[in-house]
Amino acid sequence: RKLMYHFFDRFLFITVPRIRDFRGFDLTSFDTSGNYTIGLRDQSVFSEIDYDKAEGLGGLDITFVVMAKKKSDCVTLFELFDFPFRKNR
């Protein structure tokens, strides 16, 4: 639990600002259970990666699993964490 919040915080405030041409995440990436999946084309936005040791940099998917009964509850939770959704809803 503590590691998840640490990852979430670092992702929002360190990693996301390093994403080139970032304009916000899409609200349609929630599934029916409220889990949110993000696809990144380039994992080099993570400052923890040592590029000299990486054999190849590719993309990755990140899924945030949320225990909620409705998708709208998950959206509200993410908004309370100031998750950067696209403004053109």
C-alpha cells in the first residue's frame, strides 16, 4: 500500500511532466470496474532507469487497480489526487 502511493506520487509529479507533448490522460481508459490503464510509448520518462544498462527502451502499460463499485467513483478519486485528465471531456 505504501509503495503504491509512493509510485503514484512519483508518477504524477516526476514522470508525467517528462512525457513529451503531454496534454492529459484520456478518461476512456477506465474499464467497467474502474481500473485505469495508461500506455506509455517510451519508458525513458522514468528517471530511475539507467539508460546505459537498459538493453532496449520500449513502451509499457501501467494499470491502477481501484476497489470501487462504479466507474464514476474512480474518476472522482483520481480527480481528488489531481490526476491530469484531458480537459476536453
